[in-house]
Amino acid sequence: MFKPITMHMREWLQRDKYTLGFILGLLIPVPTSFMIIVIVSLLQKNFNILENVRQINLLLLGIAFNLVAMRYYLVNLKFYKTGQALLVTSAILVLLFFLFLKNSNFTFPI
């Protein structure tokens, strides 16, 4: 009668749609960037390593995690629309980073 929410999510993620690729391309970098920033901040404060790494540059690593999702959708599932949308979204995010954030002095309050 009622399916668990994991079944709905699995069905929703197993589609070949451009909108899914754009949504994933925007959602994946946010938590991964913040996890990387927290880990690097802890390393900087506690062990005095990676002191020259700026937090804003770690956003690029979060965007790089889109490549893992893109490979999964293109190679494993053969969902080319979703993979192409992930690629386009990643390229746009990298372009926006270099246009607006590369030389900024923004730091996260961690």
C-alpha cells in the first residue's frame, strides 16, 4: 500500500531527466563543501597543517564531487541527460567561482 520513503527516493533518482541533473548539480556541492571546510578547519586549528589553504578555495573540491555523480549516471546507469546536466551545472559553478569568488576574502564562521 505505502512504500517507504527510500523507495520513492530511489525511483526519483533513477530517472534520465535534465532537471534531475541540474538539481543534483546544485545540491551535491553544498554539503560536501561544508564537510571539507570543517575538516580542514579542524586540521588547521588542532594540528597546524594546511594553514595556507583558504576556505573559499575548498568550494572547488565540493564542486568536484559532481564528477563522481556524473560518472555514475553516464557510465553505470547510461542516463546521458542527467550526466550532461551535471556536467553543465558543474562547469557553470566553476565559471562563477572564478569570476566572483577567487579573489574574495570570505571565510566561513567555523
